[in-house]
Amino acid sequence: MADGYGNVVGYWRCHVAAWVTSSDDTSDVIHVEARWQSIAAHWNYSGWVAATVWINGQQVNHTNNSGNRYIDNSETTVLTGDLRVAKTEGARNITCSASIAWNGSIHPGTSNANVGVPVAGINYKTPNPPKNVTWTRVDDTATNLTWQAAYDNNALKPWKQVIIDRIMYTDGATTGASWGNVATLNWNAVNYKATGQKTNTRIGYALYARNQKGDSSHVNLLYLYTTPAAPKSLTAVKTETGVTLSCDASNTYPYRLELQRKSNLDTDWTSVTDDWQPGATWPATTVDSEPPAGTVTYRARVIRPAYSDDTTKTILTGEWTESNTVTTITPPLAPTILTPTADGVYPAGTSVAFAWKPNHPDGSAQSAAQVQYRSTSESTAHTADVSSQTTVQQTISGTGTYVMRVRTKGLHEDWGAWSDWVTFTVAYAPSVVVTSPSGDITASPFTVAWSVADETGVSQQRVTILSEGVEKYSTLVDPSERSLVVNASKYLPSNNARLTITVAVRGGSSLTASTSVLREVKYTPPADPMVVVEADDAYAAHITISFGTPTGSQPETLYASVHRILPDGSELLMADRLTDNQQAVDVLPPLNLDYQYRVVAYAASGAVATVLHTANIQADFGILNFGSDAGQYLRFGYDMTVSHTRSHQTSEFHFARGDGADAFPSSYELNQTDGSMNVTGMWEWDQEWYLKCLELAEEYAYAWYREPSGLRAYVKAEQSVSVDVKERKDIQYSADLTRLTWEEPVR
């Protein structure tokens, strides 16, 4: 109980008394009393008083008339009150107050008293630990930790903090380390990236929650491992039973060891075991019972699951540690026969190469070899002894089936194992001769023919044709045939080509033979074509081609082409693949100049006959052609005039003279030329012609201009047409022409 006393009025005062009457985890019930107290003997007071009591600032009772009371150096309780007060995080004092007012005839007044009642804080419970705690390796330096909250505020098990502690053992140690704090996080954290790790380490993490009551139980994760170090040592010792390996990996945390070996004959390491289980003490030992012969080196490394001993997740491997070398010497193994090949066939009368590859596991060189061979009809084999060579040339004259084997000797005193017998056949190769074509190829199609001699029959034939070393045609021919017709659909050689014709034959023995002949293509050309050139009113040339009539061995003409050749040597294809009596039209030939048409007649073989035909289009007047195909024209009438202007672009500069005298500019040519022409013409009145002149002037900005001098030009045309319509006199026409880069019309 707590007591407090108020101010003294005369010889009385207010006494406040308060205490906790009951409690639970989250609240207290506080009782308060207001007492009227006389503090001196022989001073007595009698009557009623007014009183009020408060708890924690809250009025809990009040009376204006307490009823008749009497005090004489004593006290009496005039008012009480109770209140349930919620607990807070920590312990505190709850202020309780009382006030008494006396309105009697002696010493009236008011006395106020206060007192603090101590109460405990909320009775929190030990927090629940984090749940579903997981970890994920980031790399050797960091781990991601995640968890789910398990606080229970309703059960008074809140979280204030999440604590992460860690212990790290290094370099194979399992003692001597202590736990340390990694992070103290806010209550609502659910993940954390822990850093500061290093390689060759065993790491433990513990997570727990903390509140006002204290710490939860710890959630200890299984050990996490980082990349292991290489073993401290690996020793190899040659014994009668093989090679004994001793490995000391006490400097790290092995789950198992991986062992590999490599001899002086190997280029790559070979696995001995990847499941070498170390014992309880070091070094761990194992035996390689079948080591290869030669100089052998071993290497070992540590294999360690990252997550404790869980082999279904990340597996870490350390660096290799190599052993010393050990040497072994053993008899050779059976060599590998390179030739003859199994079931191979070799021509009779020639030497057969018996070749092999020694198989000496100890790496020693071949010191001797024995080769045996015989026909399958013989019971005794022929033997050939050699030293270090691995090839023997043996001439076998008879035909039939033979077998051969070989064995070798190395540094060891014993012979090695015999190889398996290899079976091969000796037979006569086929003979082939090309009989056709016997000379130049003069026509298409042509025939390739040959003869074959082979007592075992023919199993396959192939004809191949090359031109200038490039294969143009190749095909298999039925084994029973001895000729092949090569028509244009298969291959059409070009005229004057040099062909290599090869016939390759495989006999029933599987032996092959081939022969080749060199032939030239000399096609007979077709008959010369006939050419007729005629001009129309637009000064266009119509070239009519008539095929010549074949005589003797001449082939028919298949089609013809026409090229125009101008006096300056320039050529233009006018038409291609013309048939007999078909025309080509040249819309823009030069006027009054000799030029040529080259007409080429083609046979199906590709042979050609060429005719040069000289033409001259006579004209008294110039002409303009319009339209993309130059199909519209305007031919000038009588009294035609033309004037030409040429302008060269230059640049002029004035340079100062030292003597101060006047100076003319210097000029430099810019290699740019402008050309223009003014052409006039006149026609007698003709309404249709007059309207055509206007139509051409309105529709076309560009034209081709040809004049009787032979000049041709592509121009921009500014045209003018005038006439006295009333009198209907002559039509006057004028065109200002700006010369442009030449363009051919659309054909």
C-alpha cells in the first residue's frame, strides 16, 4: 500500500491510501481511499465533508456529503474507488489522488493528497523462434538467409528483434571457434545476406527472436561449407599389388576424395575413383591395383557438398594436388594392325604393306616384332622378324584369301600378345579402256563408250566429265552397260571446251580402276544468217533476220541475237532469242552515218555464226523522239535550222601584285560543260499536225534529238509552236534543247 498526505488545514488534512488489489498479464486493479485525518489531540471535528478520488488521472468517485463523521487525533475513510489500469511495456508508478473539503465553523478548507502506486509491466512470454528458416549459398563469401515470422502478439509473444549469430571454423579445424553476432535486425525482417565468409570454411548459423521477456530458442542450421582447399599432400608408392596412394586432407573438410592418374603416354587425366572415402584419421589410403605401365602421376582433390552432407544440392570441388611419379614396366599388349584392313582387297603382283601400331603400356619403344601371314589354304604361316620398324612390304603373287598377325617386344623381356588374325584378299584389278569419243566432240548429244576386263565381274561404274578441272557431270552407270549418251539435258559442253572424260570401274573383288581421255569440243557452226535493214518515217531501223539454210553437217539455227555497233565502238543489245524471219526495231539509230549490226545465229550445241551488217539511215531533216520508249516523234520540215552553244564552267580569282599594278584574274576550268541547241522547223498548215505539235510540247519535258549530221543527244526540251490560225499559213516550231547525260529508251 502507498500513502500520501495533503496540505494541513487548521489541525486536519487529507490522507490518500492506494494499492493493487488484483493483477493479470496485461492489467492491474487499483483501489484508492480518501481519509479525513485529525493531527492534534483535543482537536476534534464532527460533521460531513465533500470528497473526490482519482486513479491515473481519472476520477473514480465523488461525494458532496459523506454523512456525519467524527475525528479526534484520528482518521476516518470518507470515500473509496477502484479502476483497472492496462499495463505498459515496463514497470511504472500509477498516480492516485484524493481531495477533501470541510465547510464547518472551525478551520474550513480543502486538503489535496497524491501518492504513486508501483505496478509491473506487461507480463510478456518467451517469444517463438523463427520458422521455416532456409539458407542459400551465394558464393564463398556470402549466404542468403530467409525465414518466416512466428511472433504471437495475442499470446504476449511479440518480437522486438531477430538475432543472427555465426560460428566459422577454418582450415580443417573443428574446435577453437566461438559464436559471434552477425546481425541484429528489426522484428519484421524476413531475410538477410550474410557476408564476410571465406574459402575452406565450415560455417554454422543460428537465428532467434528477442522480446521484453528474453530470447527464443535458437534455430541452428546444419553446417554450410565453402570451396575446399587442395589436399596438403598426395604420395604414390609402387608395390607388388599396384600403387598405394596416401592423401592428407586434414587442412580442409572433405566429404570424399577424387583420384585421377596420367602416364607419360597419356595426354589427358584418367579417373581412378571419385568416391575415395577418407577414414577417421589422416592420411587416407587407397590402392590402384591396375596402374598403367610407364611413368605415372596421380592427383587428388576434395569433393564437398555445400549444404552439410546433402549430395542432392550444390557440390564443391577444390584444387588438385599432384603426387610424385612412379614407374612400371610390363610386357606389350597386342598391337593394332593398320594394314591390311580387315576384309580388304589388294591387287595381285604388287607389294602389300603390313603395318601396325605398337601398344606398350610402359611407354618403352618397340625393340622387335614378328609378322606372320599365310593363305587360308595353308597350314603353316610365313614369319618375318624385324626390329624397330612398324611396316613390312610383302609381295604376294598368288590370288586368294590370306590372314596376317603381328606381336611386338619392348623393354620387358617377354614378347607381347599376338594381335588377332586379319583377313584380306589378293585379286587382279579390273582393266578399263575408253573407246568413244575417239576424237573431237563435234555435236550434242555425244556418246561415251568403254570396254572392261575383270574375271570377278563389274559391281559399279561411274562416268565423270570435267572441264578445265571443274566437275560438270557425273553419274553411275548400270554395271551391265558399256556406253552412255550425254545429251543437252544432262550436260551441254561449251564450244572449244577441253573435257576430261573418266570412266571408273569397281570389280567384283572391290578393286577399282579408272582411265581418262582428254577431248576438245569443236562444234560445227550453223549457216550464216541473212540481214535486211529498212527505215520507217520515224527514222527507226527495222532489222529482219532470216536463218541460213544448213548444208552438210551444219546444225539448225535455234535463235539469233542483234547488237548495234556505233562508229565509236560502243555496243547495245537490240534483241535476243529471235526466231526465223523475226524483226528487231532500233528506234534511235544515227542518221547519215555508217554503223553496223552484229547478228549472231546460235545452234542447240552453242556453236555460233556471226554476220556484221553495215547500215546507214538516210535523212534530210532532224527528228525528236518522245516518251519512255521513244515511240512518239516529231520530224522537222523544210527550212530547218539549228544552232549549238557550249559553255564551260570556270572559276576566276584575283591575286594581289606586289607592284600595286592592276591585274587580270586567273581562271581555272572546273571540268563541267553545259550544252544547248536551238532547233527550228516549218510545215505547211495541217490541223492534225499542228495539234500533235502542241500535244507533244504539253506532255513531254524530255526527248531524244537526232540531226542529219549524225549527232544524237538526250535533251530537256522547251518547245514553242506558233501559227496564224486565221490565215492558216505555215506552222512555226522552235525548241530550246538542254543536253543531258545519254539514256536509252525503254525496250
